[in-house]
Amino acid sequence: GSDHRYRHYDVGSNVQGRSIGMSMITTDLAAFLRTMQRQDENARTLFICHATRDDVILGFLGEYRRRTRRGMPFQSALVVCTGGDDGMGDFDDDDMDGGLCSEVCEMIEDAGPSGPPVLIASGYSPAEAAKEIRTMTPKFNANDERRVTRATEHYEPYIDFDLLLERTSTNIEVLDVEGAIA
């Protein structure tokens, strides 16, 4: 799902009239699938689950495929957390119950860059990941050409570029080490 790198997701609170926002999955698979299928087709919900929830991960991938086959947009993303709730980081590699199983990881990779966005949050519990996401300050990324173009088009009518260039391109006198003008 790397093609969706610059997509923004609704992580606001789940209030009336909004998409469901960020959602930590603690329900069974059937309830999770119903939640996903009831979403507005343009909802950009960020789902969070633990790596031990293979059923939820496979359900997410399955819903993506179902909507793609039907020509319906799929805007949601999934954050898969590998950390324990004890704050001690990742489970041991030998503990297959705590980490993402290799078969499911392979299915995520097989979806490719245009597949559904799935992020592995190593060392974070679902609660820690949700807190980090909610408290993150979004930054404007110069590599996001679409947003840079839109911002430029938006502000361009309000900026006098001739005046801006005039004020920023004046010669600045440089002082040498002893304070004399160089």
C-alpha cells in the first residue's frame, strides 16, 4: 500500500455525522467486517489491531479485494501493532503468538504498492500506537507534489511575488571579523 503514502486519515473522535475516525479493533471478525462494510465509500478510517489478530488482518485484506472487484473505492488503512501492553516492546521472535505470522505478512506484501495501506508498528501496543497517532503533529511534505501544487495554487493570488523578491533579494552588507564592512 505504499502508493497511499501521502493519504491523510480521519483520526478524530467518533462523533455523530463524521466517519468513524480511528478505530481500535477489539471485536470479533464478524463485527469488524460489518463496521467496514457500513462505512461511507469515501471514509478514510484508520483501523488499529494487534499482530495476533490474523483474522482481522485477513478480513481487512478481504474487504479491500471485495471492494476492488466491485469497482468501489477503498480508503481505509490498517495499523498492525507488534508490541505488548506491558510497554516492554516487541514479543520475542520465538513467540509466534505475539508477532505477525509469516503467511499473513506474505499476503500483505503480495498486495503490492497499490494494495491496501497496512503499516506494521513494531514495538507499539495498539493503545500506544493510537496515542502516538492522535498526538502527532502533521507536517507539510515538500515531496507531496499534489499538496504542494494545491497549496501554491491556493496562496498564489494573495502573494505579491514581485514585492517578495524585491524585499528578499536586497544586498546585505557583511561584516568581517573585526566589525568592518567587507
